[in-house]
Amino acid sequence: MTNLADLTAHELLGLISRKEVSPVDIVNSCINRIEMYESQVKAFLNIRDAETIINSIREDEPYSAIPIAIKDNMLVKGQPATCASKILSNFIAPYNATVIKKLIQNSFNIIGKTNLDEFAMGSSTENSAFYPTRNPWDLERVPGGSSGGSAASVAIGFSIWSLGSDTGGSIRQPASFCGVVGLKPTYGTVSRYGLVAFASSLDQIGPITKDVTDCALLYSFISGYDPNDSTSLNMPPYKFSPPKGDIKGLKIGLVKELMGEGVDPSVRACMDNSIKIFEDSGAIVEEVSLPHIEYSVPTYYILATAEASSNLARFDGVRYGLRANGKTAEEMMFNTRGEGFGPEVKRRIMLGTYVLSAGYYEAFYLKALKFRNLIADDFKKAFERFDVLISPTSPILPFKLGEKISNPLEMYLSDICTIPVNLAGIPAISIPCGFINNLPVGLQIMGPTFSESKLFEVSYGFEQATSFHKKRPQIGGS
Amino acid sequence: MDYEVNIGMEIHAELLTRSKVFCSCPVQFGAPPNTLVCPVCLGLPGALPVLNKRAVEFAITTALALNCGINRHSIFHRKNYYYPDLPKNYQISQYDSPIGIQGYLEIETEGGRKRIRIRRVHLEEDTGKLIHSGGRITGSDISFVDFNRSSVPLLEIVSEPDISSPEEAKEYLSNMRDILVFLGVCDGKMEEGSMRCEANISVRRKGSEKLGTKTELKNINSFRSVERALIYEINRQIDVVSRGGEVIQETRHWDEKNERTVSMRGKEEAHDYRYFPEPDLVPLEIKDEWIESLKSQIPELPDEKYERYKKLGLTPYEAKLLAHDLELSVFFDRTVDLYNNPKNIANWLLVDVTKELKDRNKVITETSFTPEIMVELLDLIDQGVISGRIAKDILPELIDRGVSPKKLVEEKGLIQITDISFILSAIDQVLRENAGVVEEYKKGKEKSFMFLVGQVMKLTRGRANPKLVNELLKKALG
């Protein structure tokens, strides 16, 4: 018999409306999963107690029966918001993020806050100050990052869906590593108010789900203009309608620069297979070159760290969070930051401080801004010829814990496929496109700004032709 | 003196908007600590700034009044530095595209009118306020932070080093304050900190083309200290240079108590603020129509008022006094509309009314006095109902109670006596009682006449019509 925790939200909502299942059973099914596997997966930093979760169910509010997990860098009033950092280990959110407000208005049942790389800086969730999260498909491997907890939670059924945040791939890469669907929406379509900032001009909240329909559905709840976020775009929110998946005649560009040497042969094989699936469905796939994409990683690590060095300056022990001892205010701030931040965060703060310093600003920051525009222009030109672009979400398979943590540069380079999307501000979705030795592989589909509906159509078309999205991980042979 | 002095002024004006510049907390002076705060002005994680439109309008209006050009595309920058009163550890300010550029302000000097060029007018946020347990930061065990002032809108107005003396600096500052007050954008109270000023000073030998090394002077908190601090610093620099020494580029602190400037930090310790564009705000696009509409709402400013008052027949001295006093000039203008003798009104306002206001430490709008009462009073004098003397006597009551002068003189029986037989009988009595003085007068002592007039007025308790007394007395003596 199918376990309810393995179903999608839209399937469960159907069962609820037909009264074929009781909301409590759905919630209990997720709670059972957590009780069975959380001690091994470690997807959460904070879980609400079972009683509270069950008491949150409202008879006439079906979404209250579909547990959702939230990445721990979004503020849920009254709950801890640690960003997986020691410096915020005692911080309780005093207000709700706009996305959380929207979920609560629709009676969503928030069951807990998920693990991440400290302040969303990383690609493996190993940079959490508390503990790493493990990949439900192979507990020896990382779930990706930085939204590793959110992706793992959905994959193993701790929650039916979740929210992550994506600055350079932090939704899509863990979705790919965990065999689930993740969307990085167009910059400005989802409010960042209440999302603890990493890099303000790149950060975007998005859904992580088991399939494309759930992704579209959850996106419809979180998108829309927010007067509290000046970078939020004043346009109507995305309205959900079930995708049809017709991709006949669709023009798809395969990004040449993202299929280069660094791509694992097994990932390449999955891409070849994906192209065939698209072509069999009547789409046209051609190679396209985006020449400036190869500068994405350095461009990103200059801009993102510059913004981060300033965004993270507020954690000083003066008003909230960790406070270390010190004889003077300056010494207290110095010690607080020394004790409170982990090595990767410190590395990025130093890098960002450096690139903004007098004498270096023009050579680094300004130059990176120029490259950002060139990369965005490359995309614009490509979208004149293609409806969407595709690439692997990650050039490599989920790696083992500890395998890359000692080599940050190698870790940075593995984000090459996802980073250009954030720099250009465009939307992109990652969907499962194959399995190699029972490890999931993700396909990234990118579209022009505000093309989320199109991305749902294309990925639903792909999903309909495959069954990768139906596979669920098994832990410990159960 | 063989030295020329160059002074540039940097003025910070707190704007009188109802809410703060990046959040909706009220702007208010003197509220209990940390009661006017929210996630944004406390720099909580996830909070984002939203620009206050009114603050931008105040900035544009001020820039226009200072004859500045307006940048149609203006952006905000982050100024990064650590200080416990700065909640985000960066200040949202403006850097290379301020709202206003290249204007000027005219001042009156011994050599005639002089233009002081304005380099820039920009908008930024204020910091919180530190309160030290020992009164000063050094030696205090505990410091408290009050964030009520955090994110209050500040206008920074920077002049070119065109000011040549402490007197000119004072004139510049006072003209600037008047303009801000007349525009209604700032209350100009230096003592409460709503207008603050810093100066950079350099001296050079007369005829030398190159500006000397400048020092920056901080902590000048009143009009009085501006002049004194500048005099001290100029003398200090001349002393250094004339002894063959060199002025060190540094920031100096005005020590009000000991009346001297002391070194705070040298150039080598100068901050690198790592300015970069604020990614949480979008660029400010200022349309021509917006500027035009704000321009059309600029009220008459002191310089224009001054010219107009001179045309109304006031002396330059009277015109200047009135033109630079917002409340009094508005009162004057309204009174002139009702009573066509500007000179007479100015005389009353600048002498008698001003004296009463000084005694009460009030401005005219804080009293019950109105232009209508003023006019009624002047009419009573003109019609000979009361004498100027009586008018002056009842003025305090009119200012405090706002009663009708006509009713007041009736109630008090102060109506002027024009009954010739009554006056003649009083003259009779005075002449009888002062036979000696009459003798002296007849011998040619002119002064004695005025004494006798005074005696008649005294006898009639000031109510006798002075003109009649004069005439009748002359006749009686003649």
C-alpha cells in the first residue's frame, strides 16, 4: 500500500476533497517518517512537536493537512531562525516573512525549519554549524545545498513540500541531488522580506516539491508583489492552472558551455537521454552558445560575497543573537563575529570586504557588474531564438560527505550551471531526469523573465514522458 | 593678516517627515527609548528598506531652493562601518549620484553679496543614539543604545570651500537654517540636534593658488560654537604654518568646555567605507513633472521676502529682521493684507510685539495674538480712540488672551478723552500746580513744555488725546 507521505500535494488534496483520506492520517504519516529517519537524515534544525502539528489541522482548510518545511533562513514568528549559524543559535523570529504570512493566511501547516549551509553559503549543507544533512538516496552522500534540508525533507517524505532559497543554485542543486523538483523564480516575483539576506540582488525564495504540478501550485501561493520589498515587482501573482505539457514544436537550446569537460559522463548520458525524450515529444533541440557564461563563477563570487560582507555586518552581538565577552564594544563585536561565524562564512566575508575595498572596487566589483550584464545579454539573445534553454542542474553526481569540503574552489566550480541564472535574474527549474547507481540526476530548464508558466508546461511535458519523479528513496532496506 | 581662509561646511538636517526614511515608524523627538522602532530600523535579519516618498520630495525641494541641478537617476549606496548605534553596520546613504548637485547659497558679507557654491545635497538615514553610563564613552562601564532616531531621514548639504571667515560661516549656516525652516523640511534646532554641522578648514598664504591642508571639525553643536570653534582652529593653523610647520590632515573635535579643538584621528586611520550600490533599493527615477510640481510649491524664501519688504518701504534693517523670521513674516504679510501701512505694522511687530515675545520665550504663533487683533488695535489708534501709549499698555493682554482691543478699552474705560473742556480743566490744574515750571517756559526753556504735557497726561491717566493736549496747552501758555 502506498504511504501517504510519498504522495504529492495535489494527489493528497484530491484524496481529501473526495474524503478518501483523513487529514490527520496524512500528517501522521509524515510524523512517522520523521520519527523513523530524521535521526539519520538530519533534515531539520527545529521540528514543532507532533501535537502542535496535528492541532494545526483545520477541517475546512485542506492545506493544513499538507505538511510544509521551511528553510531556516526564513522568519516564522515565534520560532527559531538560526540560518544554521552559531551567531543566531538563540534567535527567535519576532515577525513573519512575507512568504510565511501568505502561507499562514492559507492555513499551511509549517512543521519545522530545515538545515542549510550556514547563511545559505555552500553546496552540500556541510557548512551547517550544527550538523550536516544526509542524502536520503545514500546516507553517505550530501543532499546538496544550501537548501539541503528542505530538499531531503521532501524526498524522504518528512514534509510533502518545502520552501528553499536560491542565490546561486541553492534550490535547484539540492533538488537535483535529492531527486525532486525545485524552482528558482524570476528575481522580484517572490518577496524577500523576512528572508535572511545572503546576496540581496541574487536571493530568491522558491518551492521544492515532488513533481511539477506541486511546484506550480506552491509557487502560486508565494509569488506576488510585496510593498515591503522594494525589489519586488508590481505585477499580479502567478495563478495556478494544471499544466498540460504540450511541447510540440517547442524550441529548446542546449547550452554548449554547460556541457563541457567538467560534466560527469553519467550526467552527460542523462542529458542525451533527456534530449531524446524532448525530441520524441515533438520539440526541437539545438545547441546554443552563451559565450560569457564561463565567467559566471568569478562574477558571482565577487558580487555575492560583496553583498554578503555588508548584509552579514549586522550580526554584531549588540541587539540579538550570540554575544561574546569583550572589554570594549569593539572587542565584543570582534569576538562575537569570531566565535559566531563558521569558516566558509568568514572566507566569503573576507573576500567580499576585499573586493569592495578602496583601490580594488573598480578592478573587481565594477568589472563583475559589467560581466553580469554581458551574461544577462547572452541569455536575452538566446531567448530570441529559443523558448527555453536546458543544461544539467549539476555537472556532477551527489558527492560523499567530506569529499569536497576541504577544497572550496572545486565546490564553487560545481555551481557553474546554476549561477548564470541568478546573475541574469531569470527563472529556472530543476526536475529529475535520470538515476545513476540509484543517485538522482537533475535537468535544468531556464526561461526568460516571467516565463514560469512556460517552465511548468515544458517540465510537465517532460515529466509526463518519464517516471523519474515517481521514484522514492528507501532508507535501511525498509 | 597674510592668510586666506577656506571653509567648507557639511550640514546634516533631520527632515520633518511623519515617518522614517526607510520604514513607517514615526519621527518624534523625546519619546521613551526604543519605542519608535520596527524590524527595519532595528536592522533585524530579513528586514528590508522601503524609501519614503515625502523624504525624497523634501530633498528635491531643498536642492531646488539651493539652486541645485537634480539628478534624474539617483541611487542609494551602502556606507559600511561598524558602530553600535548603527544597527545594520552600514548606513544607507548616497555616493556618486546624489539627488542635488552644483547649487549655491547667497550670503551678505562686508564686501556685498557672495555666492557659496553647494557641491551636493543627498538623502541618508540617521543612526541611533548611544547613552553612556558615565556620560562619555571612555571610562563608562555600560552603554545603552536608543534606536528611536535610527533611520530618521537626514539631508546632507555639502558646500565648496568658498567661505572665507567665521562670520561668513555663521551667516551661511543661519541662511541655510532659515531656508530649511521656511521650506518646512527641518525645524533647524541645532541644540536639539535636528540640524548638525561639520566644517573643513584650511589656511594659505595670501596669493597662493593651492589650498592648504584641511582639517575636519566635528562636534559643533550651536551657532555660537560654530564661530568660536572656527576662530580657534584658524588661529591654530596659522600659528602652525607661520612657525614653519605643516597642518596635518585629520579630524578634530571641538571641546566646548575648554574652548579648543583636539585631534580625533589622522588620515592614516581614515575609514574605507566600501561604498557600493544598495541592492535592496531600486534606483530613484525623478521625472521632470515631479520636479516642476515641487518647484511650484516652493514658498517665498527670505531673500525674496527681503526684496519685497524693501519695496514696501521698510528699511533694509527692518526688512532683514522680518524676512528671516518665518512666523513674524507670515503674520506681517497677513496684516498688510488687512491694513495698508506696512511701515507702521513692521514697527509694531519688530519693537513692541518682539519684546513681549522675548519676555515669554515664544514665537507669535504660540500666542493668542492675530493679525485681526493687530489691525483692530492700529485702527483704534488711527481713529483717535486710544493713544499709542494705551495701545502699548494693553498689548500684553492682547497677546496672552487674544481679546478684542475695542472691547478691552471699553471695559477698562481707557477710551481716549477728546472732550476739550475736560482737557482744559486738567491743563488748568497742572498750570496752577506748576507755576515755577510755567515761569521757566516763558523764559524760553523749551523742555518745560514737554514736562507739562506729561503732567496733563499723568493727570488724565494717559487717556487724554496727546495732540489735543499739545494744542490746548500751547494756547493756554501763549
